[in-house]
Amino acid sequence: MAVSKLSFLVSFLVLSYVAQAQLGQLGASRRKFGAQSRCRIDRLNALRPSRRTESEAGVTEYYDESEDQLECAGVSVLRARIEPNGLYLPSYLNSPSLVYVLRGRAVLGAVIPGCPETFQDLQQESEESYRGERGRREEYGGQQFRDEHQRIHHVRQGDVVAVPAGVPRWCYNDGETPVEVIVVIDVKNNANQLDPTLRHFMLAGRQQESSGRYRRGEGEQVGTSGNNILSGFDADLLAEAIGVNQETVRKLQSRNDERGEIVRVERQLRILRPSRTEEREESGERGYRRESEERGERWEDKVATSGNGFDEAICSMKMKENIADPLKADVYKPNGGRITFLNSQKLPILKYIQMSANRGVLHRNAILAPHWNMNAHAIVYVTSGRARMQVVSNEGQRAFDGELHRGQLIVVPQNFAVVVQSRSEGFSWISFQTNDNAMNTPIVGKTSALRGMPVDVLVNAYRGLSREEARRVKFNRGQEMTIFPSEGSRREYE
């Protein structure tokens, strides 16, 4: 009996260790702060990409990661455009990242180490679900098959995709218009054990030399080109390791490939995926899921009993969520705008990469209430329109006071106060936070810092403030919170 109990205990500890190790591979639960140098963020600027790399079927643009505000926030940012039928080649990064689809649609693959290839075409009669041309079956190791690979993800405008550090990913534009994405990489995340610098490891192709300049250290440098990681191995050793001939290895090493990191696919990409008919059949299931969530039932809890434990929890973990859908808004004012928050409560994988996001829309002349971010930096990217933003430091000085336009980016440092007012054409943005459950404190309005203080505290805190003025400061906004419509639009709505 004692032996049985000991065996059970050992088995339990081993399973627990394996589970924790697998979850740990997806990212880190905290960020590096100890070695951080002093942040030079007294003056902030609206940023645009400083260099670009052109490829055969697209463009990648990089924001200068040595900019003081990006360096302080510990992030790198890039923006990419993939033309129709373009393939962003397989690669991985040294840090976790959030990808936001600005426009278009695409197919994205992320290969989680140790997870099975669940998309399979192993039988001769299964021809219908294989897209593209009918290829001739080939024999490898005595088995006949067409292909098998890990699951793929269909992404569209408004999707946020979480990609853990070191996970290979690729992206294919299967639409008729270009796909544009912005990617924020958390280089100070503990998942990155290297220096806090973006390192792009290509598995295929060869990165072209970029145009433009960026600061690194004391001087300026131009962008450099790079080969894929297979090109660094000895050809003989690599051939023996893979079990192929020298000619195949030369193709894998891609030393003479000048197409860049985004290449054009001949005809179309052949991948396994459900047909449109199957997708329509499953729409009923998705509707049932939405109804369950509206009743407060967790879909994950409903299907958990059919799972196979730790591996399924990781390999089947949801990686994306759409936050552009107005029906998913968390804050909504018909005459003011809306905001949708995405944190680890909604998308659990964010817990392991320690990032979150929100998307906002302000209508004409509406105000985003003055507030500060309690536990995260915010990397704000303008998706459309214009707005005036003011950011105030701990010294009560304006670190930024200017107008933001589409395509610009700015960092709002943790605890710096910020207020935004849209211009006549409105304003929309995507914000990336360096915490999986980012929180902010509004200064005015319902549930705000000033609203939560006694009137007498305000009277004595602000010299010359009367009790009547203190009441107006506390209650003039009534039940309004987060978004304040302009006076004109308020009258029109009323």
C-alpha cells in the first residue's frame, strides 16, 4: 500500500512539473525591471517607422526601438503589408508579441512545440478537403500521404493574435486585397533571456537590406540584411541531420534567395483547412457558444470534460480574438464612442505573455476622460482620424501636447496622466499594454479618483476651493464615465 501511494505521489509530481514547464514555454508572468536604466521620457514624440525592408510580395517597416519612449516601455514595434498571394516566411522572435490586423484577411500558422499535427490528409480517398492543385502522392519511409500540419488560424481586420516567444509563425494572404498588421514585441518580458533587443530568427528565405536609419548605442546605423538560421550550419552536417542530399540543403539555406521575407506564391498555397460548406455547418455551433456566454456559462467549462488533460489545454489554447466588432464593446456611448478591452480574462493565453490590448473609437469632438494606467505602459497606434492628446508627467509637466494622425504611434508611460479629444472626423486607435490585466484610474467622472474622495478632502487639498466648487468637481459629470461626448453631440442626441 505504501509503495502504491508513493508511486501515485511521484506520478502526480511529474505531471505537475510537465504541465508547469509547458505553460512556462508560452511566456512569462512578469517583466524584467531590475536592470532597467533611467527612463528619459520628459518629452514624448509621435513616431513613424524609421526604416523599411522591401520584399517580393510586401513591405516590413520598423519603428526605431532605441527611441527613448520605446526603450523605456521595453517594446519593439513593426508594421507589415502582405500583398495578395504573398507568404510571410516562417520565422520566430525572441520575445512574445501581439499582432493586430489593421485590414484584410489571411491564414496564420503558429507551431507550438510538442503539439500534434491535427490537420491530416493520410488516406488516398480524402481528396476534397485539400485546397489547391492535386499533387502526386509520394512515398517516404514506406508511408503514403499528402500532408499533415498543426492547426491554422483564419484572421481578419480587428483580430488580435497572441504569439509566444520562440514560436515559429507564418502568414499567407489568401484574400484579394493587401493585409496590413502592426506587431508589438515585449522585449523586456522574462521569456526573453537575451538583451532587450528585437531578434528576428528566420527559418526560411533571406532578409533583404533595409532602407532608413536607426539609432543603436552612440551612433546611427543603417539596416542590415540577414540569412536564415539553417544557412549557418555546415552543409554536410545539416544534410545528415535531416536525411537529405546536399542539393536539398543548399535550397534550405537560401543563400542566393533575393525575394526577402515576404514571397509571392505561385498559383495558390496548398494547405489543409475545412471547406466553406463545413464552416457554414459549424456556424450553428458558434451561435450556441455565443448564447451560452450570454447566459454567463463558460464554453471552456462545457467542453473541458472531453479533453485529454494538460496537452490539450496548451495545444488547443485560443490565440486570437476580434475587438473591432461593435457588439463586443465594453464601454459604449451612442453619441460619444466605444472601447473594447482584451485581457487574460477573455483570452487566457495573454496571461502567459503578460500583454493585453484595447481598441477605441471616439466620435466627433468626444473626450477620453483624463486617466492614468496603474500597472502598464500603453503603446498607442492611430488607426484612423485625428485627435489632440496631452500626457502629463509626475512633475506636472506636459510630456506631450500635440495632434495624432493615422499611422502614428506614441507610448503613454505607466502612471503618466493622459487625456484625448478627437477632431471633427473622429478618432480610433489600438492600444497595447505591458500587463495581461492592465488597469487605469479615471481622474473625473463616475468611479474616478476625485469622485471617491470626501468633499472636505478636496476643499482642503485645493487652496481656495469652496465646498460648492468641490461638489461640482465631484458630481458635474453625473453618471458619465470613460467617454464624454461633446456638448454639441450631447444636445443632438437629447
